[in-house]
Amino acid sequence: MNKNMILVKSISFIFVIWLMNGFYLFYSFSFWLLLFFCCEILFLWLALKKLTCCYVFVIDEIKHMQIKLWKNLSIAVTVTIGLFVMSFVLALNYYVYFYSYLKWTAYHHLRVPYFLLTGFGLYFVIKNSLLLYCCQKVNGHMYQNYFGEIKQLLICSGIYWLLVIIIQIIYFFFFEQTYIIKFMLCAIPVYMFVMFYIIYWQYKKIFSLKKLFKNILLMVSICTLSLYMIMTADYWYLQPYINSIPSVKKYENNITENEDGSYMIQMSQDTFKILQLTDIHLGGSLYTIGEDKNALHAVYDLIEYTRSDLVVITGDFVFSIGLFSLSFNNYAPIEQFCSFMRHIGIPWTFVYGNHDTETVSTASFKKIDHLFQKFAQTNDHTLLYSQKRPHITGRYNQYIMIKNKDDTINQILFLLDSNQYIGHMTDYDYIHDDQVKWYEQTLLSFDSGNIPDSMIFFHMPIEEYQTAYKLYKQKSKEVKYYFGTIGEKNEAICTSKYESQLFETAKRLGSTKAMFAGHDHYNHISLEYEGIRLTFGRSIDYLAMPGIQQHSSQRGGTLITLNSDHSFEIDSIPLDAIRH
């Protein structure tokens, strides 16, 4: 058997193993495991493509009867047992996955990735042990110079996967489970560095610089592709939790959609409660399972506590820019949030945030828009999101009319898109003049003789928020303080540098008495400036701001209570207060 034939068989064998594991991981939706798998296979391939596979050593030596019969039998039995155990581990992984999938219970399904990674690590430990055993038993002359290097490579890999198993077990029983995923992702660079060190220093006499560079380029390409697959995949591990939540009891208000796409809600009681939530920031990856579940749990607690008639989300459902969430996927987490709200059963609507349709996200606005329309058209009609909308700047601009029991207009709720960016990601957009004109024309179009009262919801605050806070800090009598603080670093209020005419128009019309924004995760202040109440909603975010999961005083919602006499109250609802 010449060297070329051995090389072909070796690469073919590794490729078959790669496909076997790759299809297994692909079918089990565990895309994130592919990164570990690619690292493992790549390094073995780089080392063994010059040295051939140890299994081929055994076959070659047995064929030529260069090993005694009892050695043949011992090797064959050992390899057979090893392969049987490896097959058993894979079969057990299949069983656990399909059992949890068919039962669809949170207890089993949420533990599947940890079991699969443990089984995957065990598989590689057994495989590498077999390779090491074959190295010790085979004494082929053309390979004996490289046995020591092969052993170092396999021992390093074995130690890595043993650590994976041990740390997983420790975290599984004693710590929050999501930490193990973060540990594994952090361990990848260390693992790659150690393996590269072994390959380079032990095989630098074998590899030329040109070939070494090509191998490094190949390694980086495969790892980058694998990482991209992980960061763009749809993950559904929160679905069991979503399926398990009960609905929240609500008053049955009559909701109808008008010809222009706006909605009308007829109050069934003397009061109407609106819960403003903002900056949910779901990551949508396995890395953020813990944070995403905490965010949904917080949303549910606030809705259940307030028993609101309508929920208004002021933007940023997701945080899919890859930096902190390790995901570019905005479609799956938004779809899961819609499913989550449908289970709760409370009518809801929203304005877009700057992160919901990022240019780097997998789903464009068109696809996200279609997704929202799909949920809005279901039989329960919990999502108020019309296909019809004014032809003005923005992804979605609309209004909702709230009527009293006597059919008089109580409030017009305007939903205005504050848009995303102009140029780079720190250059925030603003509410454009044509949006402001539409807002004005809509108010003036009512035939009641008097302009109805109104409120405006948007994501990014307008510059008057900053003006009002500066005057408040100067203890000016032009500003009336209600509640809350500015908690952003250096007391920042992140407004656009471009001036919007919205506030001046609202002041001139005299209709709008309150505006509500999000965007600034630590700001939750409410100030009245020139007759208009400017309120920052409390954020839900557990992910987007570094270290925010450890802070809780800023987290919560804002409850707006409309009374039949056109008066209203705005109350800040801290999450900590309703949980204690």
C-alpha cells in the first residue's frame, strides 16, 4: 500500500466521520456544536494528512500479517468495543433529542443542548482514546517517527473534551445552565491556540511556510463559516417556556380596523389601561437563552400585574448585531415574541426600534413586516398591525383611536417611527417632516369640531427630552418633575442631532399632552415641559448594555391609565417592586 493510497483512504475516512457527525448535528438543530466539531476535525486533518490515519495503520499491518495473531485479536476487539460505545453514545443522543422533541416539555428540551454536548465530548474522548491505542500497538516503520506527535495531539484533544464534560456536569447541577455555553464559546480560542501550537512546533519540519499559511487560511475560513452558521441559525429552545405560559385575563374591548388601516378600540369600562414596554432586546441565540427567558418572564410579570387593556412596545425587540448576542438572526426571536404575546392574549402594538431591522441582520424589514402581518391576521387579533399605512417616511406609522363607552373619542394614540440611522450606527435618524405633517393632518381631519386629545409613542427620544432635563437640573419652573431618574452614563440622553418639528407642532396644535420613548435603557424619568409630559419607559433589557443583567432598578414598565373624563395618570412600575 503506497503513501498516496494511504493518504486517500485516510482523508476519505476522516471525511466520512465528518459527514456522519455533521448530519447528526445538522439534523438535531445543534448548529452551535459544529464549531467545536470543525475545530476538532480540522486539527486532526492538518496533522494526520501527512501521517495517515491510525485506523489505516492497523488495517495495513493486519493485511500484511506483520503483527502477531493475538495482537490482531486484541486490537480488533478493542476497536470493536470502542466503535460500539461510540455508536451507543450517538444513539443515546438521538433518543434524548427525539424524546424531548416529541414530549415538548421545558424540563427535557431545555437540557438537550447540554446532554448533546456532553455526549459529543464523550464521543471524541472515546475516538481519540482508540486512535491513541492504535498508535501504541502499531509499529509501522514509515510512521514510527510521528507517533509521539500524534499522541500529543490526541492527548491535548482528549483533555479538552474531558474538561468539557466535567465542567458541563458541574454547571448543570450547581450553577445556571446557560453559563456552560458561554464557557464553551470562551474556550474555543484557547483550544485553537493550543492545537495550533502543537501543529506548528511539532510539525514545522513537515509543513513548509506556504503550506502552513494555506492551512491557517483554511482553518480560519472553516471556523468563520461555522461561526456564521451559528450566528444566523434559528433557535427555538425558548418555545417550551412560551407554550407553558397561561393567558392573562382581560376586559373584552371592541376592536375594529378602519378603512385607512387605523384601529378603533371601544372601552368596556370607565378606565382604559395601557402598558408601555420598551427595549426587550432578545438575543435569539443559545448564548443568550438565560437573558432571553428572563426578558420574557419580566414582560409576563408586568402584564399579569397591570392587567392592561393594551400593550405598546416602543421598539427594540431584538439585539441581533452579533457583538453581545452572538447572533445576526432577528427573525426567530421576533417570531417567538409574537408567539409569546399571542399566548398571553392581551392586545398589543408597537413602533420599530433602531435595532429591529439592522442591516447586518438576517431578515430585512420586508420580511419582518410580513411576519408581523401574518400574526396580525390570525383569528385572535391580538397584534394591532395593519397592512395599510400612510405613504410617509418610516417603516410603520399608524394611530389607534380609543373611544369611551358613550362613543366619544378619549385619546388618539400615534405610533411614529423614529427610524434608524443616517450613515453610521451612532448617527441616529429622527422623526421626519412628512411624518409630522401626517400627524397634524390626521388630527385636523376629525369632524368633531375640536381636535381630540392624543398621545405619541416613538422609540428614540426627541431633543426636547434633553432640553427639559437640563432645565430640570437648573431647577427651572418651566419643568414639572413627576418621577424617575436619568441613569445613563454621564446622564446621557441619546437624541438625534437632527431637529424634528414634532414637539413644536404638538405644542401649537394643543392636542398631545404626553409623549413616550424608549431607547435609553437606564433612563426612566417623566417631566412636563411646555404643557407636554415627556416620559422615558423603563427598559426590559438583560443583554444589550454591558453588565445590565446585574442591574435591576431601571427595569420595569410604564402604566398609562385613561379615564372617561379625558384625564390620565402615568405610573412607573419597577419590576423589583411587583416581585417582592
